[in-house]
Amino acid sequence: MIGSLPEELEVGGQAIPINADFRNILTIFAAYNDTNLTEQEKVYITLARLYGGELPYYYIQEAYEKAVWFMNGGNTISMTKPEEVQILDWEHDEGIIMPAVSKTIGVPDVRGIPFLHWWTFLGAFGEIGEGLFSTVIDLRQKKAKGKKLSKTELEFWRKNKDLCKLVTAEEQAAIDETEAFLKTII
């Protein structure tokens, strides 16, 4: 129905309640970014977090497809896309995403709201206007496309490198390995 926010999905002809809170979906996304998890573990986490209880094995594929549809805001696009340069990381960017979404919704902090439907959060996220988040994303996009940054942009990037630069999974693995090695010799 137009204008409704689903809190259940139909799987195997049955309406199954889901945990539609934005924090739950962001936790699922964090699992997808975890390079230590297998694809099967990511699917399991998705189904367990979204549906809660056990699903009969013959509904797993349908349940997962409906979960992807829901997490994509009601769109049928695939969660697995060809490798692109990453410009957003929900965990890394939480500190600039939440204030921007909060401002869009008109609340002090969305994290303080007991329940906020994922689609409401996603809609507010899509409406983020000017501000720190937009500046950082714009700079990342320019860098990803090989565009030259202006003097002001370059200065902002240098002063806020930890905020602006995303660490790839490979880079993080190298950092973790170095830190582990250093702990053994110190």
C-alpha cells in the first residue's frame, strides 16, 4: 500500500514480523562489511536479525530476497554490485550521518528515538542537504573520480583526514597485522 511502512514481510504466503528499526539494519550492514564473515554467515545474520526466529529452510531464499528488498528501501536492486570505490561507511561515518539525519528529521539525535523505521531513516538520509556530511561525501567522490581538489577542499581534507579518508578492508587488515606484531615486541 502507498505510504505504508512495512513491519512484516510475506514469506511463504505468511506475514512474518520484522525488526524494522534503523539500528538493526545498520547492524546488518556492518556484518556485510566484516571481512571475517563468510557470505553464508552474512545471510544468516541478515535473516536472524530481521526476522528473529527460525525460518523453514525451504523459505530461506525467499526470505532473503524480501530482506534485500526491504533493506534497499523497497527497491529490487541487488546488494551485490560490481566493485566500486567506496565513498560511504555506515560505521566510520556514524558521527556525521546521525547529526545530518537528525537535522533533516528535526530531532536532537535520532539515536535517542526508541524506534525509527528504516525507510523513514533512509528517506531522511536521502534528503541530507548542506553540511559536514555532504562536504565529506563530495570530497570522497571527487577523489574517487580523480578530480583535483581546490585549495580550500585540500586544506579541509588535510585537517580532517581521519574523517574524510576511508580505510579499505585490505588497509585495515595491514594495520591490524602491524598492531598485533607491535604488541608482541613491546
